Amino acid sequence: MKLGRRTFMAAVGIAVASGLNPTRRAMAEANELLHTVAAEVPWFCNQIALTTSGDMFFGLPRYPDYDQTPSLAKRGSDGKPVAFPGNGWNEWKPGDDGRESFVYVNSIHIFKDNTVWVVDQGALRADSYPPELSEPRPGAQKLVQLDPDTGAVLQVLRFDESILPRGAKMNDLRVYGEHIYVTDSGLGALIYHNLKSGQTLRRMSGFPQMQAKEDPKLQQGNHKTPKIDMIEVSQDGEWVFAAAPTGPFIKVKASAVRDPSIDDEALASQVVEHAAIARSGGCALDTNGNLYLSELDNKRVTVLTPDGLTAVVTSDEEFISPDGSFISADRKLYIPVTQSRRTRLFGNKQDMVKRPWKIYVVDLPKEIAGIKLGNSLNGLKAG
């Protein structure tokens, strides 16, 4: 992208506002990558995930005004998304208990074993629905693991009230070996579960490190900013990174999160601020420790290195509320754009969403603006 004087001065302004070197920011703008549309979805889509063989899955929450939707879909051989696994799991309706169906899928992800993990909050949004629909029934809030080929349910994880008290909303997860780390964006907490032992811990519930920054100027309509939300685990499994949309990104030793002998006060004292960020809807992490941030106010995706360098990866005027991005095994960055700020939930008098919803994709080079980019945490494509 060639910079004219106006664009350059805008870049300088952004850099000054964020404390970055203006030349560095201008270089980042000049080195922006081209993006294309990878898929189109007829339903509200906030998450994307791919297997190493390229099977693409879409996370489809029952967002206000868009609750007539399957919760999970897979791209078919014709390129069109179809409900997955295509049975009762996608057929929840008000009045159902939600134990064996998806109610509100907030996140999906695929890890090294190529299975599909689904985070189901078990109830619709409290900012838009009455308590009978926005408070999960027993067992409705859950983590579900699916076979990506057959859709067979491999396991369902449910937690009791000591782990998910009233108001808790599981938001996103990362799986590293036998360890599962989950954010609770309802009350603000980290949840740890061991797949082998069954041990489950609720950590730092309600602590300041688990909260979002409150800024009345940023309030839009009835939407409430989630608390701790995004989560990543480093390639070596040593660090857990997490952030509310408002930031900052924090990090804490994964071994400390898993250790019940370390109480919450002591654990909180070990939390380190990793980086201040612009408001972001989602993120991805690569093998070099670079964070890719879907910035909500700036209609772009940026990359942030472990030592604080940043660059714009790609941007577009249609990047309205980008969300949970995903780095595929063949080093492509997929970016779902929810358009949530065009909905009535954000105070618009009428819905302004442009259908269909689009998932964009960027081929990641080895380097951008002097930043060396890594590979997918979920392995490289064979061959």
C-alpha cells in the first residue's frame, strides 16, 4: 500500500497516540498485506478454525436478532457452510434444557490433535434476553469435543457451581496436552481443567487482573464489555496469556495456574502485564510468540512481538468488529468479521449488517516490517 501525505500523517498520529515511533508505524502501514475473501457465511459468525487438512469450521453464536442459526458449521465440498454435526446439537430452541444441544457457541478452536473444541455458554445474552433464556440451565454450559470428520461427540465437560457460579460465562479456551485453560468473561476468572486427572480449578475470580477497563465513553447501546476474554498458551506451554477486549494482555506461568498450593492472592502477584493493546475482539498467537490482534476501533489486524514491536498486518473499511482469528497449518491468517457494531445491540436504530458475513484470509510471509513471523501453533501442513 503506497502512502500519500494524508495517510502518512494519519499513521504518524496513530503512532504518537500509542507511544510508537512514527517512522516505525508508517513502515508498518506501507508493508500491509493484501487480503482476500476465504468464505462467506449466511449466519452471524465470530470464530473460524481449520484442521491441518484444510477443513474449515465456523462458530455461529445466537446473537441478538440472529438467533435463528445453527451454532456450528463446516465448509462443504461445494464451498458452502452446512450445519455440523447436522443433528440435534444444532437444533436448540427456547425451553430446551441445553444439555445435548448448542445454545450459545461463543468460541471454537482446533488444536494439534485436529479435533474441534466448542465453548457453549449454555444461555443467550443477558444484555438482550430475559433470565429464563439468559441464565443457563444445569449442565447447559459446557465444553464439547467433536470428531471433525464424523461429527461424533468425543467428550463433554461440565463443571459444577464451584467452578461456574451464577453469572459465569466461559468465553474461550486453549488446550495444551492434557491441560485446558478457559476464560470466564462473565465474572472474570481463569479456569483450569486436567483431562487426565479431572482436576479443575477456578482461579482469581473477580480479581482486578480479570476485569475489563471501564470507560463510559466507549459504551455503545446495551452491549456490555466482557471481562477476561482472549486467551493463548505459548508454544512451549510455559505461559498463559489472557486479556479483556480493553487490554492489557497479561501473562502468568501455566504451572502456577495449575498448582492448587498457590492461592489466588499469590497467583495474582505473579501476573505480569505483557502489553497494552488497542481494543480487540480476538487474537491468534504464532510460534515466535507474536500476537495477532483484531482491533475493534481501527478496522485492522496488527501483529505485536514479545518485545513490543508492532505492525499492521492488513486493514479494510469493512473490518467492522473483527473477531477470533486463526492461523492455519499452511500459514494463512483467517479473520472473521462479525459486523456486531452494525447491529441494534450497539445502539443502532435499525440493523445495518451487510449479508453475507465474510471470512478474510492473508498469506503470512516470513517477515513483515522487519518482524519475523512464526508458524501455526497447531503444527505444519504435511508435505
